[in-house]
Amino acid sequence: MTTSKHLIDSQPQLDALCDSLADTAGDSIACDTEFVRTQTYWPQLCLIQLALDGQHVAVDVLADLDTTRLQRQLLERPDREIFHAAKQDMEAFYSVYEQLPQVIFDTQ
């Protein structure tokens, strides 16, 4: 199995990722977030990492991107999203999007 790794930091790259996510309906996605809590109570989401179908991507949320489509695909997706120690990831998603993923599996 070949694995590809990508840093998503431009809108065309993000649009292509969203197309790929739409094509994987029915598949589970592994997800992890990175965030900072500098001078704020709520986490500032910085990076969303995804693994699906041999593809590993890191979405730079701090880049000048319109993440609306990604938000819909991740948070409204009826398929399972796999997290490890999901509590802080959920807090980061909720602080930015005011919504949580529909179906998660926490490995911890």
C-alpha cells in the first residue's frame, strides 16, 4: 500500500481534499487536532490531521482558507471518525465551529 502525505495550506489543495472526502463516503477517518491555548480559555485550532484510504493530510487552519466545506464534511459526516483522547479535540472543534462530529470512536 502506498501512502501519500500532504500539507494543505492553499484553497485549491483544500478543495481537492474535500472532493476526496466526498468520494470516501462510508469509510472511517482518523482525525487529530493541534491547538494552542495562549492567553485564551478556549483552544485556538491550528492544524487538523486526517488519515483515510492511504492518504495522510495536515490542514493548516491558520492559513487563509475557507474551511466551510471541510467543516461540513467532518462535522456532518455520518461515517465514524476515529480519535485518540478526543476530549480536547472536541473542545477545539466546538470552540471554532460550534458543532461536534456526529459519530466518533475514541481509542482511549
